[in-house]
Amino acid sequence: MMESRQAGADDQKVPLLSYGVAGVKVVFALAVFRALAGPFTEDIFGEEWLPMPTWEWSACSATPIVLLWLARRPADWGSLSAEKMFLKIMLAFYLLYSLAFALLQGEWVLWLGVAAGLGGLSGIQYLNHRESTHDH
């Protein structure tokens, strides 16, 4: 059950799930920035200061799965209706990056990102199916 936290002086309740959504979005923005930082430094300074992400990309790709696990109840999953498309885009991006660099550069740790992307997309499908059967 998702608990609520008091927000401000007007006694409105803000579900903790909204903090999780914000956290996943921040992690995604940082992951994309991290992925672009290596080529950017090479273009600007003539040398790559940061290598392409490996283990940190796999860690970032697991954050949407944590959110899906927290929102596994039908009521919580239903409250994320506005975020479902963003979660799919995010997971697909994590999956494609991980798959490309796991295949092309032989980074075995990125296979964890592939598994996280596939697992997250499967989890979304499962929760959508469960929500649709729960409504009937």
C-alpha cells in the first residue's frame, strides 16, 4: 500500500509514488547526460574524458523496475496512467543502448541492462493486462 506524505501547509496529501516517478525521471536524465558526456568531451576537448557508460547504465536501467514493483497494486498502477508512455520510452531507450553496446563492444555487464529493459517492458505489459482484467 502506498502511503502518503503531507505536502505543505494546505494539508494536501502527496502519494509517495509521485516521488518515485520524479526519482526515475531524474535518474533517466542523468543517464542520458552521462551517455552523451563522453562523445561531447571528445568533440570539445579532442580527447574522451569519460568512457561510454557500462555498469552505471545497467544500474540506471533497473530504476524503472523498482518503480513498477512499487506500483504493482492495481490502484497504484492506475494512478500512473499519465506516466506509462514515458516509462515505455525510457525502458526502450535503456534496452536499445544496452543491447547495441553489449553486442558491438562486448560489454558483458550491459546484458544486465538488456535484461532490465526486457523485464521492465514485460512488467508494464503484465500490469496493463492485470489492470484491464481487474476493471471487468
